[in-house]
Amino acid sequence: MLHWIFTTGLLQTILAYLATAAFGVLLNIPRRALNLSGWVGAAGWLTYEALYQVLPTTINIKLAIGNLVAAVVIGVFSGLAAHYKRMPMIIFNIPSLVPLVPGGQSYRVVRNLVTGHPAIANQYLAQVVIIAGVIAIGFLLAEFINRLLWQLRH
Amino acid sequence: MTDANLLMNTTLLAGAILLENGAEIARVEDTMQRIATNAGYPDAQVFVLLTGITVSLPTVAASQVRAIHQRGMDLEKVDQVNTLSRRYADHEIDLPAFATALAHVNQAVPTFPLSWLLVAALIVSVTLMVAFTGHATLIDLTTCAVAGVVGFAAFFAINRIGRIRFLSEFVGAFLIGLVTLISFWISHGHLHPDAIIIGAVMPLVPGVAITNAVRDTMTGNLLSGPARAIEALLSACAIGLGIALTSIFY
């Protein structure tokens, strides 16, 4: 595990940081938020990747748990970042989702349907539903934690 | 109590900017309600759908509607509306100044020049291809970079020229497939087309829209959530079809 963190984990963190910051540029987020949102995205993706390595279950359950915890991490960190920079939360949590979000799977569903592989399309469709649902639940949990943190502080 | 007409216009404009630039329904409703409350109408009724917003003030028996025809993603504008609404709540600016500032936000030009956007599309494509698939040979990296930039440039250009919906996604995806196909021929098949395409389509795919659809539905917006999902489904179809047209050849 330690070896994984210092090789693949480190590389994946850097990749996710770059991807999130660059996606932030595409979504036209304010420049002063780019760096921080990159780190929020990196934290979320590292959580997901680590859980994906550790969990001993089937792919769909790995996806569900990994994305759920990663969404909670992103939600809580975006809440803190939004409070720190006095900006709305979506400036941090929308770009940070880019590695997790089921965009690739949604396109694969259509592509496999069109090219005549309905069974594979079905698998990807299940993944789209699982990931999107789990991220939404993760954000709800994160909002709850953010409110708890806020009440503890006051 | 302030001028009801100006208040309704300002509230609608703030809501419209938020909705047109990627905010969730709950945030739009919350912001509009706050503006009305701060202006002295705590009983204002705000009703937000994905395609139109309504605000009505029962005390003066007045209401207004505003239709929303296009939705994109521009978080800078969301941030600016948020800042303005916060300053209005702190009494730093009055309602007329708020209204003028909002109109200004709506016409503001994007902060990042086109060259930045193209570089960003390149970075998103290449980094996510490596992160998702682990393929990083030289030919994979270069093809993915070219495909990602070409696809996004086409997507951006068509969005600029005309408002034909889903055509931009389709053409962008088609060009990504074409670049991959050409590279496939040049390198005699020594590359991973699936990995390249999954990276290159990342700037275009409606992943955020799908997640927002679920989030909107979960906050009780049972009309807007599914509507967003259909919009996302159509753009996924456009991209999937664009890629499928060229993927027959390998």
C-alpha cells in the first residue's frame, strides 16, 4: 500500500490536479480559485483510487463505495475552500468532479448501442446510474458534515 | 419597501444568470428568495424551472416570468452574482446599483482567452486518458492531445457561430474519431483507440449535467431534474453517434 501511494498514487494525484484545474479553465472559474480547486479534485480522485485498490469486491460495488467517499471528501473540502475564499461552493465541487463523473460511461452506452453491443451498453448504463446517484448522495452527506462543522465552530 | 417592479426585474435577472450558467435549481431559488427578502418582501414567491423562472409579490399583487432558452457553464458569472447578492445583503450597494451591476455581469466577456481554453482541453484529455487507462505511449499521447484540441475547437466554434443544439457535440466527437482513425492508419494500428477517445471526449461529455440532474431531482425539483437528464442524454447521444460513425473502420 505504501509503495502504491508513492508510485501510482502520487502520479494519479498530479494527473487529477492538472485535469481539475484545466477543467476549471473550461468552465471559466475565477483565476484565483484554479489552484485550490485543483487540489480539491486531486484529493477526491486519490480517495477514489485508493479505495478502488483496497476494496476486495466486485467492480460495481467498488465504483459505488469509491465514488461515495470521494464525493463526500470533495464536498467537505469544497465547503472549506468556499468558506476560506468566500466564493460559492460550486466553483470548487463542479470542476473537482471531472475525473469521477460518469461522462465517459454515458458516451460508451450510446456508442455500444449504436455499434450493436447492447450487453456492454447495459453494463455501462448501470455504472452511469450508480455513479451519478452515489455522487448526489455523497454531496448530501458532505453538506450535512459541513453544517456540523459550522455549528461546532460557533 | 422598494420599487416592486425594479425588484422583480433584478431578482429575475439574477436567477436567469445563475440558471443559464450552471447553478443548481436549489441555489437559484435560494439566491432569488434572499434578494427579495433583503428588499423588504419576505413573503415573495419564487418558482424556478429549468426553462423558466417566476417571481411574485403577494403584498402588491404583482408577478413576472422570464423564459430561459439556453444553458451553459460559466462559473465566473455565478461567482459574480453571488458576490453582488452578498454585497446587497450587507447594504453595501442599493437596488438600482445592484441591477446595473447584474446587467454588466451578463454581458461580460470570458476571462480566459481561446488559447488558454485549447491548452486546457489538451490537458484535460491527456491527463484523464492516462489516469483512466494507464496507456501512455508517445503515439497515444500525441493523438489524444491533437484529438482533444481539435474536438474542443470544433465544439467551441460551432457554439459561437449558431445556436443549433447538439450539433457542436456531434461534430466535435466526429472529428475526434476522425483524428484517431487517421492516426490509426499512420501508425499501422499500434495505438489504443479506445483509450484515446475516452480521454479526448472528456471536455465534451455531459458528466456534470448527469450528476446535477440527480442532485436536482433529489432536492425535490421533480420537473427540472429529469429535464436536465434528458438534455444530458441527448448530448451523450450526439457524442456517441459522432464517435460510432468512424469507429466502424477499425
